[in-house]
Amino acid sequence: MSTTSNPTPPVAAPPRLDPILVFSALGNPLRWRIVKQLADGKCHCVADLSKAMGMKSNGIGKHLGILRDAGILILVADEKSDGRMYWHHLPAVFRATPGVLDFGCCVVRL
């Protein structure tokens, strides 16, 4: 249950990702579940992801930070909340083909 409507994420060029960081981030079962949840292309807040994963938000937040640090996810600020609400998004550049995530250094079929 989100508190506001999903913001529109920015469109960006494909980033150059470090394969070691990508493989390390995706190697954790919970982070893999989070990525699969975000593969729908929508922006999700921590509360929504916490509920979907059945975990507390601080635990989810740590995993989201690792995925962001690897370059897999981006943060999108909700302008309606004065920048205090952030959404997590799996950029469209990684989801160009339905059912496939292409991180440049690896391709994952969902």
C-alpha cells in the first residue's frame, strides 16, 4: 500500500556496471526476489517492498542500498512529498526485452 502515486522515472543511457558488484548483489536470494518484484517497471517504495517480502523495512532498506550501489536500481524522488519520499526503480534500459534483464555484463531470464 503506497502513500502516494508512483512517480515517472527518468530515462537514461545504459550505465557501465561492475560485473563483480552486479553478481554479488544478485547472488543473494532476497535481493533477487526484490529485483524480480521491480522487474514490472513500476516504482516501489520501501513499505511496499517490505510488505511484499514479508520483512521489516530496515532490513529491506539495507538490501536496496546494495542494489543501488551495484547500479541495478535507482532512486526516484516523489516531488509531491517535497523530496522526502523515495521510490526504487529498475531502469527501463535493463528491461528492454520482456522477461529479460540485460545488465550489460550479464543477461538474466526471468
